[in-house]
Amino acid sequence: MGSGQMYLNPGVQTDSRLWFPILLWTMGVVGVVVGVVVGLYIIRKYRERKWGQCKSKRRMEGKIVVITGANSGIGKETARDLASRGAIVILACRNRLAALEAVRDIRTTTGDGDLIVMDLDLGDLASVRTFASKVLEKFSKIDVLINNAGVFIPPEERKKTKDGFEIHMGVNHLGHFLLTHLLLDRIQSTPSSRIVLVSSMLYKRGKIDFDNMDADKGWDKNERNQLYNNSKLANIFHSQELAKRLQGSSVGVFVLCPGFVYTGLMRYSAPKFNWIQKLCFAPIMFLFMRNAQQGSQTTIHSAVSEELDGVEWGFLRECKIDGLEEVAQDSVTAARLWDVSMTMVGEKTVGVAEGEGELVEEQGVVLEEEGVFVEEEDEEEEEEEEEESAGEDEGVLVDEGITLEDDDEEDEGEEPVVAEKEVSEGEPSEGEGEEAASSSAEEDDEALVDIGSLDDDKRLLLQHQDQKNSKSK
Ligand SMILES: NC(=O)c1ccc[n+]([C@@H]2O[C@H](COP(=O)([O-])OP(=O)(O)OC[C@H]3O[C@@H](n4cnc5c(N)ncnc54)[C@H](OP(=O)(O)O)[C@@H]3O)[C@@H](O)[C@H]2O)c1
């Protein structure tokens, strides 16, 4: 008993002496954690202020915008923003279900604009051609083309497109190259139109090796993904050569880096983290990565900003025109890549003019020695065009020369259109704009039920919803 007391008492005394340091230690730990969290938050907010933000309030009523890869990430947020400005947005996607989900999600934040889903697989040139011909058939103008879609896949997988091109070069560059080429006349005939290419700062580490376009001879293994970098450099060269050939037209060509953005881009190559690694990675993500809405700002700026009116070409970062590294200042490679790409996508390649004063003519286009394309229209063609456009004026539609042509009945079953309607005439006044916006929302919902293959689309969505619901039960 006595010894038990002797044994217990010192313990009780020790506990009572310890509570104060334990309290201090706990407060210290909590203080450090709170300090770190607040510190990170402040740094994050500081960084966010430095990230570019599109300040333009320009409305886009009646403008037709094509966005590739608009079902997720930067493309989806761009579609959301442009729709909220009243644009008619064509979501050019390879996964219709994901695109329809994106439309549904965009509709939770805006009733403005029209959202049209059309199938496009950039890894399949036949799909690019089908898509382009449908767009040309349905729309008599294209105000903005945004080449946004992209893949980032470990090179070791040696993935190829349907046509056998290395996947990054094939999807990120060649698919967009052909798409742009096929839509170019329509874009060019649309006043003050723009072409926007989403590249990346990783272009700096890219290299265009004409003897190894398919990477069959290997690639730099020291880079995380040399083949992605190459495709992003190709985007820059494409934009430069395009702008050069469009000189003097009213088309602005802009290529950009969106910053480091938290999207699904890395889904094929992100390491499979366990929860501890995820916890360690979280602060880095929190500090350095933008969300998709923040990451879409430079794309939106390039598509709408008044600051870029009349500008023929620009490389943009943080919503500002920026300079390019030396690796991308190589007009010879840019011109050669153009020719090589034309051949790869199966379009006629234009011969390079040799000798002074020599001109090479092809498909009604004259390539001058300096490499600038000048459109040559003979009088007959002009007359024909005038007749055609007179026909359009009388005919189906509508706003500032937009013609949403009626589908052939045959086509209707196949058309991947989600929400489509006729566009009202002219730039609406403020009041009209609001009215149009709210009626647009109602009509869109109706259109979603009524148009073309929408029954299929609705079924697809509902099925998917059912699957999700049954999984969550
Ligand atoms: N995230 C960044 O940090 C970052 C940085 C610099 C540049 N970028 C560029 O930003 C652009 C957008 O990427 P993101 O970050 O928004 O990634 P994302 O969320 O993965 O979006 C990429 C989009 O491209 C689509 N796509 C992929 N392959 C396609 C194909 N063969 N045909 C048609 N569409 C295809 C995807 O469709 P599915 O959903 O069907 O796969 C998806 O909608 C890319 O060009 C990327 O290189 C991103």
C-alpha cells in the first residue's frame, strides 16, 4: 500500500507539471500550421494578382466561335466565357457525351449564347475533313477559331494517330493545321476574324526535326516529354507562317501560353501518387497552378480583346503580347514546316518559288517570292461570289451575314448539333441584348429537345446520369 502511494504520487506530480508545456507545444504546432496555411494563402493571392485576366467586356452576339477540345479544362472555360458574351460556340470534341456534359455544366452558369456540339477527332484526318465540311455547310462565317485541344502522353507509349502520325505532332499540330487550312477561306472572308492557337512555354524545349517527324528515330529522354514540346513549338511556327501568309487580310493570328493550369491534361502521364505524396504535392499545386477558369484568360483575351484589333500576329502570356525565345524565331523552319505539314495532311503542297521574281501559282493563290500569299480572284469568280452572296441575303438567314443553313433532311439524323437556332439581326441594343439573352436560354432548352439527333444525345446523357446515380447508391 505504502509503496503503491510512493509509486503513484510522483506520477501525479509529473502530470501536473507537464500540462503547461503540452499546451504550449500544441499551441505552437497549431500556430505553425495556421501560419503555413495563411502564408500559402497570401502567396497564392499574390500570385493570382500577377496572373493575366481578360479585362475586355466585349459582347460577342452573333459571332461564331469554333473551339476544339471544349469539353474540359481551358477549352470548356473558354466556351463558358464566350457563350456568356452571347457568342454561338461550336464545341468541337471527340467525345460527344463529355461535350454534352460540358454544355449542361456551362448552362448552369449562363443562359446566353448558343452551344453547339460537333464531332471532331483531331487524331483522324478524315474526321477533321468531315467536321470542316459540316461547318462550312452550316455557317457562312467563322469569327474565331480556337485551336485548343491537346494531348500529353508519355512518349514511351509510342502512341500514333489513326493516320499513323506520332500522337503529339498528329493531334496538337497536324490535326489543327488541316482544320485551319480547310476553314481558312471562310475565316478570311469574315471581317476582323481571329485564329487562336494554344501553345505552351514548353515550346522553348521543342525541336522540329524534319527527318524524325514521327519520332521513330527516338527523342531526348532527358526531357519529360520532348514530343509534346516539339508539337507546341510547331504551334508557334504554324501561327507565324499563317500570319505571314495572311498579311494584309483582316485576320489576326494569336498563339499563347495559358500558364501552369490544373486540368486533365496530365491524366495519361501523371504519376500515381499515394495519399502521402498527394499531401506533399498539394501545396505546390496550391501555390503554382491556376484553375481552368484562370488558365483560360489569355485564350479569351486573344479571342475577344479590343487591344488586339488590327494586330496581325502575337505571342501572348498573361493576356499581354510577349517576346519569343530564339528557338522560335526561325522563319526558314516555319516555312518548311508549313510545306511538310501540307504534304503530311495530304493537301497539295505549294512549291517554293525559286529565282528572282518567280511566282508559283496554285489553286487561285499566288505565292510571291517573299512568301506572302495574295489572293487572286478573277472577275468571273468575283461575279459568281456576288451572285451567291445576293442569294444568301434573300435566303435563309440572318445576322451580319451569318447563314445557318437548313440541314438536308438526310443529314438531320447524323448532325451532332446540340443547341442551335436562328440568330437575330444586327448588334442588339442593351435592352434587346438582355431580352435576347433570356429568350436565348429558353430557346436553347427547347432546341435541346427538338433538334436533329438530340433524342440520342438526351438518351446518352440520361443513361449516363442513371449509371452515375446507381453507382452512388
Ligand atoms: N494545363 C496546362 O498546364 C497547360 C499548359 C500549357 C498549355 N496547355 C495547353 O492547353 C490546351 C488545353 O489543355 P487543358 O490543359 O485544358 O487539358 P484538357 O483538360 O485535357 O483538355 C484537352 C482537350 O483536348 C481534347 N482532345 C485531346 N485529343 C483530342 C483529339 N484527338 N481530338 C479532339 N479533341 C481532343 C480533350 O478531349 P478528351 O476529353 O476527349 O480527351 C480535351 O477536351 C492544350 O493544347 C494544352 O497543350 C495546357
